[in-house]
Amino acid sequence: MNAQNDPGHGDSPAAWTAVTIMLIAVTVGTVAFFFDLAWLVWASAGLLLLGWLTGVVMAKAGYGVKGPRYAPKAHS
């Protein structure tokens, strides 16, 4: 597969930011579920959606894989 057909595998600032926020949300939600804190579980669900929305907005702003503000690094 040549470089022009490579989808990029989501290695962009938008993807990394979204995944980091969503991992934090899932971690907090899991701990909150364990301690039976329903309000925090729901807050974590909201944070999960916020992480997804952040990724979408950043990708639209040009920080996605094919965005004009993203400069891919060469892999070794």
C-alpha cells in the first residue's frame, strides 16, 4: 500500500485528544460504578460524549488526519 492510500490510522491531534478524554471518562465511570455513585457514572457518560465531540470539532478545524493543520511525522 502506498502512502497516498494509507488512511493514517487516526494518528492525529484530534484522535489522540478524543481518545484521551474518552479513556479518562471510562476510567472514572468504572470507578464510580464500583462505588455506586450514580451521578458520577452519568457525568462520566457526558464526558465520554464530550470527548467524541471534541474529536469531531478538532477534525473539522483541520487537526484530523487529512486536515491542513496536521503535519504527519515520518515513521521509522
